[in-house]
Amino acid sequence: MKRLMFGQRTDLAMKFFVACVALPFLGAVLAVIGFAAQNTTSMVLGIICVPLAFIALTISLQLGYEVKHGDSGHPLFFERWVVKKHN
């Protein structure tokens, strides 16, 4: 399987990390708007979004560690998808 270069793997991991950091704030904003407007859908989405964001952030931190210190023979979990997308 074709591998991504180190810089490409680092860029993808950083984009994923930024998205995971932004997700709890988005969830909190949705929950606050939902409570203020008494909109059940926004409340539920915001409340569900926050814990999922912390799980994704944990995965993102592990991914960043894997990019820097991982085994070069094993592709990252998202790398196969990205290589297929670019081919």
C-alpha cells in the first residue's frame, strides 16, 4: 500500500485535532441556544456533541502521538481512506 509522506500525515492529524477542539465549543453553543430558545433538538444535539467531542479529542491526541512516534510499517487508521481518495 502506498503511504503518505510524514508531512501529509502530520497535516491530517493537525486538521483532525483542530476539528476535535472546535467540536465541544460547537456543542456547548448548540446546547445554550437550545435551552434559551426551548428547542429540544438543539439541546439534545449540543448535549450529545460535547461528550463525543472529548472522545474524538482523545483519539486525536493518540493519532498525533502515532504520527510522531508510530511504526512506519503500519498505516494510520485514516491513511488508507486518504490514499484511495487521491488515487
